[in-house]
Amino acid sequence: MDLFMIWGNLLLSQGLGFIAKPSPTPLNFFNNDDEADILWRNTNGDTSLWLSDTSGGFVGEDLGIVGGSWQIAGTGDFNEAGEAGILWRNANGATALWNSNGSGGFTSEDLGVVDTSWQIAGTGDFTGTFAAGILWRNANGATALWNSSGLVGFTNENLGVVDTSWQIAGTGDFTGTGEDSILWRNANGDTSLWNPNGTGGFVGEDLGVVDNSWQIAGTGDFNGTGEASILWRNSDGDTALWNPGSGGAGFTNEDLGIVGGGWSVHKIFA
């Protein structure tokens, strides 16, 4: 039992009504050892994991060949197993999960065929349940969430139609509530957040217009505060972070300097 659970149980024993919850599973912890793993895909369809061996190295696990019509659309703990699973999408719209079976392997879950006008825009814990949901966006601007119900699949939440001048630029817990927000960017440079309101919906937060020479390169908790920052990259190579202010008071800018134009942000590991 970890310290957080011991503390929670102590408070309960004192009648303080505190209910301890486990920490959310990072997107790339596939074997529940609290160390990041690496998911690989070959051009021939072969798929494999490099699982951390707790001594600074990795142990390879071959997951077999998956036809090229299937692409990895995301990762996350979709079934509250405490271990990340793999979200797949087929070119024909078929959608599936490989959920961790708790012993280093996966069990497949068919999520059905979703019209290809819908694309997977991201994954995250949008409801504070410690299970990952799936964020969808339609070509017509419709936006929806599939919220995980743990072991019993997903429930659909319609988020309405958002003008297609707005695109989903990322997700992350920008407010420190344990629930992920949705980061939006408009073609005119306007930037905004949809922050969870604690009751299953979202509240918009306008972050202002940022010149289109700046593009959002990713999100993540870069300073260990438990809140996500926004990583920006300028066309001239300049790089910057917007770090969340205390108590949800907007963002503060941190200039990271100019990185040569031959370099681009490839991937941020959550």
C-alpha cells in the first residue's frame, strides 16, 4: 500500500470523509511498474513493446504483426486496470482496444465501426474517474467524448458542433483537478481551453490570440507541478513554454531559446 493510500485510510479512520483514489495511469506505463515503456511499430505492421526492467534497461515484448490498415490512435488506461492499453483505428473506421490483461499481455475489445468522417483527436481522463476516454472530432465540426465506464465500455457525450476554423491542439490537466482539459487553436491564432467543470461538462477559457508564426508543439507537465504546460514553437525556431499560474491564474511565459530549423518536436512522453 503506498503512502497516499495509508494517509487516506488514516483520515477515514478519523471520520474526516476523505476518499483516497489511485493516481491516474500515465499513457505509457504498460506493465504497472511506475516506469515508462516504449511502444514500437514497424512499417511491415509488426508491433512491440520495450518494457522497463527497473534496472535502467528494457525487455522486448513482440506483440505480433497488425495489418497496415490499422494505425495506433492513442494509449491510456481505458479499463481502470492500472496499466496502459493501446487504441487502434482502421482505415475503414473500425475501432478497437488492446487492454492490458495484468500479466504483460493484452486482450482485444472491439469498439465497432465509426464513420471515417470522425477522427480520434486525443485521449485523456476528462471525468476524473482515473480511466481514459476518447475524444472525437467530425469533419463537420461535431465534437464528442467516449467516457470510459471501466470494465463496461464507454458512454457517449455530445460536446456540440465547433466551427472548423477551430482545431483540437492537445489535451492535459491544466487546472490540477485531476481531469483533462481540451486545448483549441483557431486559424486566426486565437487559443482557448475547455476546462472540466466537475460535473461532466466544460467551461471555456480564452487564452488570447497568438501570432500564427507560433504553433503548439505539445503539452505536458514539464515542471512537476501536476499541471500541464503548453509547448510552443515559432517558425524561426524559437521555443517557449506556457506554464500554468498558481490557483488556475492563467499562464506564465518561459522562453526556451532558439533551436535550429532542422529540429522539430517529435514526441512528448506523458
